[in-house]
Amino acid sequence: MTPDDPLLDLPALLRAAWEGRQELRSDPSQTAYRLFHGYGEGCPGLSIDRLGEALIVTHVPELEPHLARVLEALEPLGLPRYVVSKLRRGRAEPRLLLGEALPQELEVLDSGLRFAVEPTARRNPGLYLDARPARRWLLENSRERRVLNLFAFTVSLGVAAA
């Protein structure tokens, strides 16, 4: 990200992330994942999450004027039904960039487990995408075992263990 043009390389960066997520994109049991992690993939301050029929574009305030360019860069990859903009650590309400009448809840799949998420929730939509490896591990390793979940905000881990 350059000061003159913070999104100069975004189309190429998104294409590389898209190709790198091929396994996730083609798995019908996985409809919730981080499509683009800007800090690790070349555009700090921008992340894009897939939540079923929606993409959640979370960004720093400096990128607000560039959201049309983000949509433009995403378009060749095939946009879902909805795209939502969320300001990172902001007080502004999330806003719909694409689509009409986004439902308050969407159903998504993570390793075949069904979760209801709120894509327009001001903070977390209800499913921590970064915990996907832990949910997968629990799903594979907790069969016929008793598991006690002592952590806050990790209901999805308890669901995977069950």
C-alpha cells in the first residue's frame, strides 16, 4: 500500500488471494472464510470475509473513499449477492455496498457445521473466522469425548466439539 495510491496493486493482490483460496471456494461444506487478509497479503487496513451470500469488507477510515475501487477489483472474481462495508474500530453503522434488503441473519457453513451470522453487526458477525482451524481440529478429535469450553465468545468451538 503506497501513500499516493493505497489500492494500486489491489486487483492483483485479490486475484492471488482468490486463487490461494481455491480449496475453500470449491468446498460446499465451507461457506465462511477470510477471502483476503490485507495485513498479510499486501494491503494493510483491509480485510474481506465471505459469509455465505455476503462479502464483508472491513477497512480503516483512510480507505473509505476508495470502496468503489475495492468493488471494482472484486468484480472479476464474481461478486456474491451482498457486499457490506464495515469500518474497523469505527462507530459508523455497517452499510450495504451491493445488493438490496440484506437479511439480518445468514446461514453459513464451516466444515459442514451450520451457523447463523449477522453480517451487518457492528462488530463481529457471530463467527470468528480465524478460529476455523481450531473448529476443524475439535470436529476431528472430540468424538466420544466430553469437552468443557471455558472461553468466552467461542460458542462455535463448543458446537464443533459436540
